[in-house]
Amino acid sequence: MFVAMPVAATVSDNTAMFGFFCFTMWLAGIDTATGYCESLVTNIIDQTYMARWKSATLVCLSGLVLSLLFTSNWGWVLFDMVDHYVTNYVIIAIGLCQCISVGWLFERHSTAVRSEEHRKSLRSMALFYWFPVVVINFYSTFGFP
């Protein structure tokens, strides 16, 4: 998008389109950052009963310090490493854990006590679905260059 939109704006002689694109990306960035910060602030408040302004200050200053690491001379290398590990390992693991927890473990006990067939279906799903998903996911992540 960051390559196609400027080219499209230049080719069509419509610079307002590029300005609108930049504005919407700026709004999306602010919205995303607010969501990230607010979720951390809420969790800190729930665990420590810290004042909201103190928690928000802690989260924002921590984000500032971590962001400063990416502005150094080796910031591009650090960015490339973080991008590689997050997209190739962390997101896959989190997605798999969410699928397992929602699709298999959520209300597992109440499903299993309904009948013997329900219990067998949960075992079959573990053997024929979740085991291959984990194995194929592991192989596709580490097996290909």
C-alpha cells in the first residue's frame, strides 16, 4: 500500500487521494496505539490497583524507551529480527493456542459429561485434528527455508 498509493496518486494526478490515504493511515495508527496502551493499562490497574494516570505513564514511557531502540544505528537490524520472529513464530503460536482454547478446551468438561459419544468425539478431535495441525504447523515453520 505504501508503494501503490503514491504511484496511483502520481499517475492519476490526484494528490488529494494520497493526502487522504496518509490521513487515514495516521488515524489508524493512533487508534491502534490507543488500543494497545489501554489494554496494558487496564491489566496493570486490575493486578496492582495502581492509579490510572500512573499506569498510563508507565506504559507510555516504556513504549517510548523501547521505540528509541529502533532509532539507533542498528535499529533496522533489530526491526528485521523482531519482524521475522513475530511473524514466523509468535503469531502462529498465538493463533494455534487461541484455536485450541476456544475450539477444544472451552467448556470441555461440560461437553464430555453429556455422553460417552461426546467424550469420544473430543478424543477423536484431539487425535485427528489438533495433532496434525500442530505437526503440520511445526513442519511448515521449520521445514522450509
